[in-house]
Amino acid sequence: MTTFDVNAILSSTAYDADGDKVGKVEQVFLDDNSGEPTFLTVNTGLFGAKESFVPAKDARQDGDRVVLPYQKDVIKDAPKVDADQHLSPAEEEELYRYYEMNYDNGQGADRDRDLTDRDRTAGTAGTAGVAGAAAGRDDDRDLTDRDRDLTDRDRTAGTAGTAGVAGVAAGRDDDRDLTDRDRTAADRDDASVVRHEEQLNVGTQEREAGRARLRKYVVTDHETVDVPVEREEVTVERTPVRDGQARTGTIGEEEVEVSLHEERPVVEKEAVAVEEVGLNKETVRDTQRVEADVRKEQVDVETDTDRDRDLNGRGDGLGGNAPRR
């Protein structure tokens, strides 16, 4: 196919391996890497309404004819692929498999790399399982230490003797937290956050919704037709002998014969063309409603005054008048 004239191919007619006409060559698909022809599309089906893909390998050009190395029925039954867009690797692989051709697309090495990475990931997961078990033991130790801290805290509270002392300690901790936050805010001259929200990107995807076929079959009807016919019948006519005619004769036997005719219906049948039935496709535009939930971020502003009010209104054992430092 590398020696073919693509423009000449597009104006040629395709024939199968037996020399039967298949249809007009509609498009030529080129390889993305080498730029050489890989597939031809040929108009097939009723009134050429279908474009069938045929590999360009082993095809030959003979003037305004392109001879394909496949039977006409094989080409007509090829997988239906959208001829108005770039061929995807899955579509190429389906076509190569249908025509019993090898298809690699350079994916063998990538597949081996994926398997190696998968094994490494499985090994890492096993190590993570061991780490998880160790983390579980650390959690048990943390719980034991936490119980000890609670016991020491209870002892400290008992030594103090009053809830007011605990309130004073809590007030001191809050003051320290406010001082640390003020220092952090002072270190950042320009404090800002980035707010995000989700947006719906709506498009369309074409898929095969069904197939339509024309099928011709034979039915038998019984018809009744009245045909006018004629036949001859015999009637006896007696005429007296007029004067002047011979009145004498010989008595004896005599026989006269006449032929009678009749018409009989004759039925003949012939097949005549009455109409041509075809399938046409038309595009109908409609509207479908799509609904989905989207998330977005909101930003609230909090000042030190609001934080002080929250601390004063927080329950700490002494109501709103806890001692503060």
C-alpha cells in the first residue's frame, strides 16, 4: 500500500478476492507513527449505507480498482466502527482480531512492566501489614500511658481540693493558646485561603442503540376472479316448406352433425416489480436533563473578639467567671 496514490484510491471501486464488486472506497486511515495506509473503508450494505473497515495489507491497486484479499461476505460482516473519528486501540485490536491478523501496538513491554510493578506493590503491601501490626502494639502502649496520665491527673485534682484551681489552670492554657495564635497571625502579613467548588462538565457520547434490517419473505393469498366465457348450444328450428319448393322425396334415415365450441378460463402467473423499499437514517435532536450533586467550599471570618466571647461562654466548672491570668 505504500506505493499507492491515496487520491486514486479514494476514487476507486473495491473488489473482493473472487472479483466480485464490494463497493466504493470511502476513506483511507493512516498509521499515526509511519503515516502508511492501515485501513480502507468501503461502502457496503443496502444502498451503500454502511462503511466497512478492511485492512490495507496485501491489497493491490489495478487501475481504478482496488482488489482486497477477503471475501465480500467477510467484509460486509466486519465489526461496526465509527468511521468519522480517530480509531482507538481497542477498535484497532477488534478489527485485527476479526481479520485474524496479529496486533501488538507496542504494548507487550508495557504489560511486562505493569506486572513487575504489581509484584513490587504486593511486596510493599506485605511490609505495610507488618508495620500495621507494630502500630497496633504501639496503640496498646499509648492506651496504657493514657490511663497512667488520667490517674496522675486525678491525684493532682485531689491534692488541689477545689474545682477552682482546675479552672485557673484551664484559663492559663487558653491564654497560652491565644498568645501562640496571635504570634502566628503576626508572622503572616497576608493570610488567605483558596476556595474551591465543583463544576459540571456535560457532553455527549455516541453509542449503538439498535439495528434495523429489511427482510423479504413470501406469503400466499387466495384470489377469486370472475372470467366471462362463451359456449355454443344447439337449438332445433322447424321451418315449413314454402310453395315452389320440392315436396317430394325419399323416405329414409339421414344424419347431420355440427361442432359446438366453448371458452375455458386459462390462468398464468408472472412476477412483476411493484415497489422498491429502502432504509434511510435521519438524525433527531432531543434534550435530556442531567442532574448531579456538586460540592463547594465556604469561608467564614473569625476574629479574636469572637474567640474571646466563645471562651468566656464555655463551661469550665465556674460558669462564666472563671479566674483568668
